[in-house]
Amino acid sequence: MDTEAAGTTQPVVFTTKTPYFLPSQKFMVPLNWTRYQLSQLINKALSLPHPIPFDFLIHGEILRTSLAQWRSEKGMGEEETLEIEYFESLLPPQRMSNIPHEDWVSSVSCRISQHILTASYDGHVRLFDYSQNCIRDISAHPVPVSSVTVVPSPRTNDDSHIIATASHDLTAQLTKISLEADTPASSQTLASLPLHTSTLSSITADSTGSTLLTASWDTLIGVWDSTIPPEDEVPLESGDRKKRRKIGASNDTRPVRKAPSTVLKSHTARVSKALFAPNSRQHAHSCGFDSTVRHWDVEMGVCTNTLTVPERPMLDLALTSDGNMALAASTDRTVSVFDLRGSDLSCTIGTLTHPATPSCVVCPDVSNSSQVMTGSYDGVARLWDLRSMRSTVASFRVWEGMKILDVEWVGDTLCVGGEGGVEIWRISQGERISAAA
């Protein structure tokens, strides 16, 4: 840092949305200070019992240089007061464990407490406890399973869960699994969801678990209620009857065939993902290879808005927990960010640029969180902050030379699935007890 910057100060006012509120006052801060010194200043001003590391946001950009360098790049005057927002730094992601699989893991979920649910290209769905013991191994489909989700239930103190799977065999299924040890009926397929004529990309549920969405390469989105009917809603085809006769001896009951409550038609190419808006059964969003993100009124069965980004076939979609932002991962190595509150829905408000194709994107279930995690074909998981989209907050290599296919982030647990199996990482925010802030 040059000596001129060391002897020059900048008027600064700090703001925050964290619980660590600092009364409004103006500080004269040396221009050669970086995040480290600013964090020390906040800790000292707050008289915190243990140092907490903070990051700093200036004009929509996280500070990664000295104030002098930042001011020089922006052409800011010496006497202008800077408003700087501070927030808690995320601790570096920590690798906790790995769960090897014999085939690629296409989908993961950590929505069952103390368990990891995986879906694999070998057609199996597996449930692991946190000691990495496989307590359930279900042959769910005869071909690769592309997506698995836990269907939320209002029931409590129940050791069983309903999971939904989508597959390359053109169907989705609802399966009940038990967590109890030595249970004869550890799993039971309750219903089959026939509709699509091509590979299914994803299956998701609304926050109550009452409604499901299936997305397929056939350009359709199926809307299903999660109730199990007493009998088939869709008749068996002759080929299915013959198949059932052959395997009937090994199955006490055949899963009923459900009919969709609605089919959403608007995409002109394969649909990669469809999901409900947070805490809503009426509004949903989808993305596809037609380079669009579409907003749906599910009850009416119509597309109400289309966000188009030409020549960006989209692989995955995520919504922030408040439903204000949509993020779509594309084959052009970008993640497009849309503000769903704006009146102009024809373009992105920013992009997260990757060196390799981002295959998946997830937002944590945390109120007012601006963090986003992406996984890509180079085997690297990247953590971003939507307040500053130029570069990552952190990145870590999960596998060398193997693709990441799915990520799930619940609490401080990050599950990563892909060609290398499954890895569990910890991402935490909060106090760091150390000598340096």
C-alpha cells in the first residue's frame, strides 16, 4: 500500500442488516485499510466479547481491495462520504464426509432430519444416516432416476416419509419409506404418475406437500395432487398388464396410477426444472432449453409471464427464499439472475459467470439471505452473494475431473451429488473465536 494512501482518510458511515447494529456515526477511515482492518474497527466499536469476521458492501460490490484501490477504480472524490454495509462473513466451507456410489448420483436431498437421500443412474434411491450407513436401498426405477424430493407432511413424530422420484423411464413415483429398524415394509411404492412421453427432468413439491410438479423433455409440466386414490385414475395398458403378471408374485400390491390435475403447456423445448414459488400452490416457475423462464398460474393452467434470454438453454432453476429473485443455470456457462418484482421482465439484472457449465443452482432456506451456491461440470462448487455478482465469495473443488450434478443446501449442511458420488460439506455463518476478525 502506498504511503500517500496510508496518510489519507475517507469519511465513512456504516450500516447493517445483522443483529450487530452500530449507532449511526461518521468515521474517518485510512484509505489503505482493507476488509481486515474494517472488521477490526466494527468489532472494537461494538465491544464484542469474541471477534466476528465481517465483509463489506460498497455500491453493490463486496470490498476485496483497499479503500484506496476501490476509490481509484470508481473515480470517487476524497470528501464524499461512503456508505458501507457490513455483514457476517461465511466461514470457509468444510468437507465433512463422502458417500461413495457405484454410479452417478443425479439428485440429493437432506430434508429428512439426520439423513441424506440420493438418487442414482442405477435406478436406485438410497437413504443414509449421518454415520454413512445405508439404511434403505430402493430399486425405484429400471433406468436412471433423474430427480428425488421429500414430500413435506404436516405429521409429526412419524418415522415414515413420502418421497417422489422422476426417471428416464417416462414416469414419476410416490414411495413411502420407513426409518424404523427391522421394519418388514421398509418401503412401498404407492403411486405411479404416468403422463410424459420423454425423459423426466425433475419432480418438486410445494411447501405443504399437497401438490407436485413434474418437468419433462416432452415440453410438458405435469401438476399432481399428492393424495393416493383408492384405485387407478389412468387405466393400465396391455403391455403393463403382461408385465404385472410376470412380477406380480413378488409384489403384494400394485401402485395405483394417478392422473395429473393439470398439464402446463407453453415451453417449446425440453423443460429442465419446474418448482413452486415459496409458500404458494398457485404460482410456479419453470425453465427450459427454449432459453426461457416462465411464470405460471397453476390453478388456471396458464403461463402469465415469460423471461427470455436468447441462446441460453437452461439446465436448472432456483428461487430465493423470499421469491423475489430467480436464478437459471445455462449451457453458456452463466447463471442468469432475474428480479421478479420488476416491471421489465425481458432481461436479466445480472449474471454469475463460470469457467465451466453450471449444472445446478440452489438458494438456502434462510430469510433475507443473498447467498447462492452453484455446482458445475468442472467439479467445483461456488458460493456467490447476489449483492456483488462479479466474483465468488468462496469456491471449493469437490472432485477432480468429475461433474457436479446436484446441490442441496439446508441449514449449514450442503450435499453435493455427481459423478463422484456424494459429499457433505458444512457452510456456517456466525462467530469465529480467533485472535483475528
